Amino acid sequence: MLKWKDFEKVDMRVGTIIEVTDFPAARKPSYKFKIDFGSLGVKKSSAQIISLYKKEDLINRQVIAVVNFPPKQIADFMSEVLILGVLMEKKGEVVLLQPERKVPNGLKIA
């Protein structure tokens, strides 16, 4: 079982996607993102969500991400945050987690 103190170490924040590009160097079809986390700045990430989302539909969408993992090299790209989503049973599709209403970027998930 996870202890509460362990959970408190995970820093999840709200950010707004400001740029989405294709990521052809990734092993599985993916997008690269720039996400605005307010006072934390703009961070980069990638996600394998192309089966459910078009690039143009993702711009200005708010998402939830873990912002305190170490950066991870994915092909030729350094991912700085982990975007959170629900893993569906069908072909590993991922549905993005997002706030139910617009909130300021950078707010902490409690």
C-alpha cells in the first residue's frame, strides 16, 4: 500500500496545451506538446493519443500532469512532465484527464 507521505511527493498541476506537433521519431504514433503551467513555465511532453485526438482539438485544452518526475529521453525528445490520462481497454487508447472547468494554469491537484 502507498503511504500518504509518498502520495504527497507527487506534484500534479493543471496546464494548458499551447503547441502540438507530430512526433515521427517515437516508436509508437505520438504527439509532442508544449504546455503552459503558469508560474512553473512552459514544459514539454509527449503522449500516444493520436487515435482519439486531433492536433487542432488539443490546442488550449487544459490537462493534468505530474511535473516533478525527472526528465525522460524519448527518441530525440526530452519529456519534462507526464500528462495523465485514463488507459482504455481498447488498443491502449488514452483519454486525457482535465479539470471540469477552466482554472488558472499551475494550480496543484489536491
